[in-house]
Amino acid sequence: MTDRENVQTYYIIYSSIRDKPRYNLKTVAKTLGMSGRGHSYTTASNYIKKLYQREISLRPNLVLKNYENCFTTAYFLKVDDPKKITPMFLNLSNLAETRQISYMLLLAGRYDFFVTSKYDLSFEEGLTVEKKSILYNPIYTHPSGWRLEMEDAFKRIADSDLKKGTLQRDIEDFLYWGSTEFRIFETMKNNVQMSFTKVAKICNFSPNTVRKYFCNEILPCCDIAHYFFPKGYDHYHKSLIIMKTDYEEHFVKSLTRLPCTSYVFPLEEEIVVIIFHDGVDDLMYSLKKLEEKGYIKYHLLLVPLHWD
């Protein structure tokens, strides 16, 4: 089997799991044509294991939607004294460990940190909030350009004709979760595929209780993030772009031409995009071309150095 056929197989598996995150091996094997008489599920199972071992995909995550009483806030932070960036990083990491911060990036560029939280945070002296916004439901693109070389994919984005249209920024009415829902959610949020039996042992509930709460209470309140990286997650460089555009919806749609999943975080007036690439020149070329066409009002590029 050639490398391209291998990638195609992994993409089919990823797409199948994207449709049904708590997948059934028999269904995946059937999709691959590896089921029925004369076939064993072992081959399909090995492909799935390699999909995750090589980080061609990551385990699907639960992402809680925004509610009036439970929504995410994004902060861009600047360290006043560059010599203190290490202790500031350690302090923010402690907040991540105690779950006061849900996501943290150490950045190179105009800002030093990008953090998100379900709390309205105050930060220690010496750490200035440069930008603060509600972070609406994130988008994780489904890459259709996995066959393309990265340079060709960015050229296609640069050649895009975009239509005006902003992303939806929804906040649901009210989240009626109690401690049981939050406990199961926190246990499963980084791996939707975790068995209900294992979750039950961790949470000290019965498997039937976990199944009932997950299916009836938790899943309807969440989106599921899926990821695809043909050469493996760590193979690619990463860039974070803060962007102002009246063409948000079609710009995000154009990102599906890339080989890799892109992360899109809608703020109140801008969007934050994390893009995976082989070299920043191709990325900057496409952004510059879209800016020249009038599709992008402004953009700011930063480089993620570490993330939790």
C-alpha cells in the first residue's frame, strides 16, 4: 500500500469516527471494505491504533457550548517585565491544573499568553490584560485538502473569492447541569471514546448512570472537536492569527482546503485562527493576497511556543 493510500485509509477512518465518535469497529471495518467473509477486524483495529499513535488524528474532545450562566472568556495577556515571563508561565500553568483556566498558549509576538476560562479572572500584578472577549463556540475544520501539498493548498486559499458573512455567535439560555453532569463531562472531555465502565470507576457511578447522563444531558449541550493531520500533529508548524474580516464564514470555509484541521475561535469582533503549516511563507502569502483583495481588514500573526 502506498503512502497516499495509507493517508486515504486514515482519512476514511477519521471521517467515519467524525460521524460517530464512539465508533463501532465493525462499522469502521465495513466502511474500509475490511469486513465480511474472509476478513478480520484486526487490520481495521490496527489502523485505528496507528491513527492515534502517530497523532494523525487526536481523540475527539467534548466542547461545552456557551450558556448565559456558563460561557468562555478569552484573554490576551502581556507580561510587563520580560524577565518575569517564566514565573508568570508557571503561575498560569497552576491555574490550568486547578481548572480555573481551560486553555493556555505561550506566544511569541505582541502578546505573551492566550488563555481561556469559564471564570471572570483577575491576574496578578505584572500581567496586563491587553484584550478580553467572550469566546463563542469554536470551530474545528474538516480538511478536504488532505491530498494537496501545503503550498498548493495555500495558493487555492489565496485565489478564493469570498462572500460577506459573519460566523454565528450564539449563547444558549441556561445550563441546568449539576455536579454529576460536570463530573462526567470533566472526565470525558479529552476523550469522548472513553468507555462508560472506566468513567464509572473514576466517578464512582454505575455504567448505566454514566451512559444515561452522557447521552441525555451532556452530549446535547456540547460540540465535538475532531482533528486530522496527515503527517502527524508534531510534524507541522503552528501559527495563531487574530483577524478582522467581514467574510468570516467563507474564509473559514476556505480553510477546509488545507490538509490539516484548523481551529477557529470567534471573539466578539474578531476571529482567532490556529493554522498548521509547513512554513510561514505560504501562510503569509495567502493572507497577504486576501488582504489585497479587501477580504481581510487586518491580521496579526503570533507563534505558539507552548500549550496546555
